[in-house]
Amino acid sequence: MDSGALVAVVPNAFSRPRAALLASNVRAMLSARSLGFSSVRRDGDVIAVEADDPVFASSAIGLLFGASRVSIARRAGTSMAELVEAVSQTASGLLLRGERFVVRVGGRTPGYLARDAERAATSAIISSASRSGARPGTASAHDRAIHAHVARSHSYVGIFSDDGRGGVPFGSHAGTVACPVHDELSAVAMLECLRQGHDVLPVMAHSTDAERTRLMRPICRAVSSIPRASSRADFVRVPRSRGAARLAAAIGAAIASAHGAHAARVCVPTSPLVHGEALADSLGARVRDAGLAASFPLAGVESRIESHAAALGIGTMARHVARLCASRMGDLPDGAPPRESARQSLDVRVGPNMVHDALDSLAGGR
């Protein structure tokens, strides 16, 4: 077994045909975050990343969409004996006294079944960890899962593994989607656009400085998942309104931004599951009347809404998302959207203080 640690990225089922694009996103993300790496290679259905600092690299790669699992791993051979030995050695350094563990083997195993490798590795771990009292658990009741994935040339045994964010890689579709952000639910819609592989132009529609401050955090979180150093965002001040009137104003601001940025699509942050078909159809018609295509990223999204809110750093505001889903929107106002009182464009640069830096830049540009 190779003693050096690397980052192993396993694409999900939707991303396997786009594995080359995901590997390109990995390179771009590491370069944008100034994280050194010596190689990003595909080994069958695994993307192996040899990074200067695997911990920071795995954290950055974990922000990307398109992976089912991101692991700091050790590389071993693909035979059953080599895999079992690697899993046993890795587990002996990870398991604590009395921990319950499970072994999970994925990928294409040459000449043996994954479940046979799991049983053999479990038996080997029990023998080597008898003094520590570690014992096998079950799929639903365990303290630690040890993941291994068998690829074409090597197997990868995870030291630390995290679930990926799903979706498909950034850039899977041509063009940009202008995403109006005026509340927490619309921020979730923007993240869902990214999850579906689109590039996005966030367009914040706010009435007060307090609203702008509150919505800046989810916008910055979404921008952090884009594999580049900075992304453009528009900030539009609109008159105070609520319900459908506010949504119409936000859509109007996004349409104007889409025309200015030559974006072909506008995100409509509602769906028949949330506020009914009539409202979604009316908003979509407004977008199409402006010569643009309408995207409905929340169509069919149900259980993922709260998990997306947590990914945007607004998990504590999940109750607001639930309240917005249950709110009455009212009727759409007739005529053109209300006139904007101010509009600013900003390149939001990714960094540890990006929220405060963006707010300071907007305040200085008044």
C-alpha cells in the first residue's frame, strides 16, 4: 500500500459521463484557491488528486458538485488480498476503543465480489483490533465507516471520507442563468441551478441594507462552489413589497441583468410544489416575453430544500424557508415591474472574509 495520502473523488452516476469536466473543475478549484497539486488524474471512475495539502484540497474539492464521495485516501492494489490488507492497516490507525465499524467496498472488483471483500476486511480488522475492543456494526448502527473504492489500476482506501454534494459538474450546460435572490427560498433556487450544472449570475433584489446583509451570506456560499477566484453579482434596490409583487420585482431585476450580461436564461424561484402552477406559469411567461428562457430549478425539489439551506449557511433559517413555502403569494401585479432605485455590479472574490469584503465594496460604491 502506498503510504502517501491523496484525494480520491468518486463521481456520482450522473457525472460519470462528464468525469473529464469534473476533473477540469477540480484543477480549476485548486488553482483558484491557490492550493498546490502535482497531478489530477483519472483512474477508471475515480479522480485521483495528488495535492500538497490533502486536507485543504479535499475541503475545497468537496464544495464542487458532481461527486458522490470525496476522500483523503491511500492507494493500494486491486486484488482482494491487497485491498483487505490496506483496509485492515488503515482501520488499525483509525478505530478507537469500543467503536463499531462497517466496511464498504465500491467500484469494479476484478474476480471477486465486493461483499466478499467487505467480509474478509471485517474479519481482518477484528483480528488486528481485538485489543482495542472495536467490533463490527451494521449499516444503520455504526460509529465509523471505512470506505474503499476499486478503480481500473488501483484501489483507494479512505482515511477520512465525506459525502459529495451530488448534482452534475459546473459547466455542464452552456450559457449563464440570471438568478434573482430576494429571500431564503430564492437563494436555495440559485444553489439548485448550480447543482444542475449551470453557471449563475446572482441578482440580489433588496429594499434595505439589512436585507442586503442577510442575503449576502448565501450568495457568497453559492459563489464559493464555483471553480474560479471571483464571480460577478448584481445588487438591485427595489421598492418595498411582499409576496408576488416582490417576486415580480426580483424577476424584473434578473431580466435586466440577463440582458446586460448576455445570459440566455432566468431562474424562476418557485414551482408547482411551492405556490402552484398558475404563478409559475405567469412568471415563466414574463421571462419568455422578454426573449429569454425560464428555468425552474425548484420543480420537484422537496426534501432537499432544508439540506440546501444548510449548505448555504442558512441552516438556522430553515424555518424561514418552510414559512416561505407555506406563505400566500397573492396575485401578480399587472404591468411593468417597479423602477429600480439603484443598481451595482460587483466581482465577489472568494476568501475567508468575502461577506464583509463584498459589503464594504458595495458601501464604498454608493
